Amino acid sequence: MHAIMTTLRSTVKVMPEPVSLAPRHKVMKRTLLLASTALVTAALTTTSFAQPGNDSPRTAPPTLTGVTWHAHTITVDGVTHPVPKGSRAGLMFEAGMDTFTGHDGCNRVWGAAVVKVDQSAITFDSKYGATLIACYRPDHVDVVPSAGTYVAQVTARTLTLTGPDGHVITLRR
């Protein structure tokens, strides 16, 4: 039996993979690996979250903090004023730091703001800081809310802050 196996081994030759196929085989393996990695990543990032009391899935809630919100309109005393196109006016809220930073179209601004995402509220302190560049309308926009608690309504692209005095600031991503 041993003699037969030795004879078979010597007569059967294993052919090496043709040189032209070896690199293509490696490229196909790499492409397949990259494609499957991309699919897994896409699946993980688009996973929806279950909403309590509802069997249908929904996407993650919009983010309030860590996003630069650009001023769009400001309503004071029932009159809505659009923010000039190209204005740099806007706000950003820092998660867990109880602060905001921003721009009024001319000066940088910063101050204390307690963000309560679970209550959809932001409480602004009466003290805030700003650089002191002399600016006039339309460059300057009153984007810094007066002191008090504002109701914060967030959608995918819009943040609406409604103050106790009827002051409304609409910001967009």
C-alpha cells in the first residue's frame, strides 16, 4: 500500500496557480472584505431605536448639543425678523458643560446655559461675555437669548427656542 501511495504522489503533480490569477485572487479577497466591512458599518449606523410604547422603529432623536446652530429668524414682540443671508450668527451648546458659545454676526459670544434635553429646556444665565467689535445692523443679530428658561424644540435640521417673554429664535444646522 505504501508503494502505491508513493507511486501516486510521484505521478500526480500539483499545478501552481497561474501567475496572472494569484494577484487577482488577492484583490478579489480584499474587495470582498472591504465590501462586507462597509455593509456591516452601514447596518450599525442605520440601526433604528425602538420607541417606548410603539412597535414601529424610529431613528435616533436629533442632537441639540455639539452642533453649530445658525440663526435663521428671530421673533421679538410678535414681529419675526429674518437673519441676513451669509450671517455668521448662531449658537452651540456644550454637552455636560452648561455653557454656550456663538456669534452674533460680528462678535463672539459665550455664557452659561443649562441644557436639559430630557425636558426640552435650556436655561440661560443673565451674564454672558462677548468680544467688543463695533457693529451695526444688518451685521449684528440679537441671537443671545435673555435670561430665563426657553423651550427647545429640535427636529433633524431646526432648533426653535421659545422664551418666557415670547422671544423666539429659530436656528438651523
